[in-house]
Amino acid sequence: DRIGRRPIYLAGIAICGVGALFYFPILQLNQPLSTWLIIVALHAVGTGMMFSIQGAFFAEMFGTRMRYTGLGVVYQSSALIGGAPTPAIAVALTSVFLGSYWPAVIYLIAACVISAICVLLASENSKLDLSDTSAIVTNNSARKLARSR
């Protein structure tokens, strides 16, 4: 909360982008333990930084009254659009470019750049009070609603 959510999220994106450069060459080392350790470390740090603040960062983008729907629609549709086709795209790129993994690396880095642009366009709301008194139903309004039915 001291430095905000965007810098942490951007650092996680940067680690994932840089990690994409090393991911496939590391796989070709044929050293299972060191490969596993390096990949887990890159994944844990990069995505861990993003996931650690993602709930608060995303929730702050929506008002109280529409937060659940907004988060649900945006999160699930982005996973479907951005995440679901990625393995098929990576395989297609690798086969089109005769087994070279560099087009897949460029694709992953491009996804990181797009993510960074989106984070930079999002507002930093970590210092805002998220309480929305208009969303609170008072006892009187609940009684009026009950009487009308």
C-alpha cells in the first residue's frame, strides 16, 4: 500500500517478460532439477507479484454496486480471450517457423507489453476509500421494500 499497486504489477510483468527470454533456452538444458528450480523461481516471483495485489487492484476499478459483475465479466472474458488460445498459438508459431521457439517468445513478450500498457492506463486507486454509502441499504429502505410487496 505504500508504493501503490501499479508499480508492483508492472514489476511482475517485467519479470515475466524477461523470463520469457530465458524459458525455452532453459528447457533445452536437459537438466531437470536446475530447469525446474529456475522456472519455478521465475514463475513464483513474476506471477506472484501480480497475483498478490490483483484482487485489490482489480476491485478498485469498479464501484461497489457493480464490482462483482465487473470483475467477473472482465476477469473471465480476458482469461478466455488471452489465455485459452495461447498454447495453440505458440504451437502454431513454432511449427510455422520450423521448430524455432523465438516467435513464441516474441508472442509472450508482446502479451507482457500489452499488459503493461493496460496497467499504465489504469488508475492508481490504492489511496482511495472504497466505501460507497449509496450501496448500503438502510433499515427504512428495507422496510419500504418489504411493505411494497
